[in-house]
Amino acid sequence: MTEITPFTAVIKALLDETTPFPARYLNHFSDIDPDHLGDLLEGWPKISLIRKKSILEDLEDLIEKDTLLSFNDLAVNLLKDPDPEVRTLAIHLLWECEDIKLVPTLLNILNSDPFPSTSAAAATALGLFIYLAELEKLPPDIQKNVEDNLLKAANNHRDPLVCCRAIEALGASSRPEVPELIESAYTSSDPQWIASALFAMGRSSEQRWEKKVIARFHHKEYIVQLEAIQAAGELTLEAARSPLLRQLEDEDEDNDIHRAIIWSLSQIGGEGVREKLEEILETTTESEEEDFLEEALENLNLTNEMSSFVLLNLEDGDGNEDELDDE
């Protein structure tokens, strides 16, 4: 039976900075009881900045591994913390939060926070609401407000990082201003702007970007290469399959480009992909790499199943049209 720890023990451990905070206590911050949250916030100013950052970073790692956890209640209350790093890390904990009540606060941070890193994090978080809007899960007035503010930030914010994150957030938007914005960033001489343009392309679901994405696979800047490869996967560009398979041969296994190629190929699927991934799996000796490849092969199965489903529907549709024509 799992031992139920009194929350007073969690607070005591949090305040005792002579010993590391027990990792087993982190789960107590998920879906936190209002009274416990009050106790935590009361003690929060007494904690050193180093420990605050460490705790929030650990919570972020935790939700990446377990999506059933939610630290939203704590994170929302930390958006007004006096330290910009705490505010930024709090926003990171809210990147999957779909509560539209969060929108005004994020917009205020985007437009008014004095620290660019915090404003940039808010722009990234607002990207989720752009995606929800395209799925018609956001009221039109809120959608317009978010898009207007992100467009303003992308074009006029004083800090380039915020501009870039705003462009990325707008990637999924169907606003007519967005493609020109992405094009402009793509033609920049600054690698960060190009990378942001590629990120936005990947979010757009538009095949129109195919040639531009593939053209950056061998860019001299690492960040540009990485975003181009990831965008190819997000857009499931069939034309990217062969060049990615070739590039995979030249990449060192121990880098992010190698993994990005594998994952994008698992999203694209098609001829030669399974064979290549299985070949790499057979020769790898690293357990972490094995786990990643097995996950990629599982994703490839889903990709192929979806492709078969779409093809079957198309064939059924053609058949029905033929029957109607015969009548």
C-alpha cells in the first residue's frame, strides 16, 4: 500500500535546503488541494531561487514522462512571481493547458513582461490556442485577439527572440498574413529566424512549403538543419523520404539530427523506412537508443495504418462515385 505523506512533511522538506528535496514528493504538487496550495504559496518566498528553479525544472521533466500529471494550479499562481526565471518555468508547465481563462494572462505577459525570455515563453504557450482555434475549439473573438497580438509581436516586438517565438506560434494559423511572415523569416540571414520559419512551416499542415523545407536539410547551421528535418516529418513530406534516408547514413548516432531524421521518417513512412530502422536497431548497443528506435517503429506502424485507412477511404469513395455514374 502506498504511504500517504502529510503535506506538512512536503513543505518541511521543501524549506529544508540542507538536504535534497525528495523526488517522491514531487507528485504531491499535481492536482494540488487548494489548502495545500495555500500552504505552499505561503512558504514559497522563503525558498531560495536555486531550489525554486530546481523544483520547477523537475516538475517539467515529470509531466513530459507522465501526461496524466497536472501542475496547472501551482503554475498559474507563479505567473506573477517577482523572478522572471520562475515566471518562465511556470509558463513551461502550462504549455499543454487548454483553459481559455489563461489567455488574457499570457497576452499580458507577451506584451508587458520586461524580460524577453518570459514574453517568448508566453508566445510559445499561446501557440496551443492558435492550434485549438484551427480545430474550432476557441471562440472567434478570442482567436482574433490571440492572432492579432501574436502578429503584432512578430512584427514589432523589441526583442528578436519574442518575434521568432510569435512566428512559430502562428504557424498553424490560417490568417492570410501568416505565410508572408513565414516567408520573410525564411529569407533572413539570421539562422534563428530561418529556424523559426521552418518550425512554423511544420505546424502549418501545408505542403506548399515542401521545397523550402527540404532545401535546408544540409544548412551549415545545426539549428536550421534540425528544424527542417523535424518540419519534414510534421508535414509528412514524401519527397523528403529519400534524402532523409541518405542523410541518415552520414549522421553520427549520438546527436539530435540523427534522432530527428529517424523520427521524421517514422512520421513519413513508406518504402525502405522500416527496413532501415530495423537495421539500425539490430546494430545499436545503447539501451536508450534501442528504446528510441522501438518507439519510432511503433510510430511508423501508426503512420502506415493511417495511410492504409486514408487509401481505403479514397478507394471506397471512387467506387461509390462509379456506382453513381453507372446509374
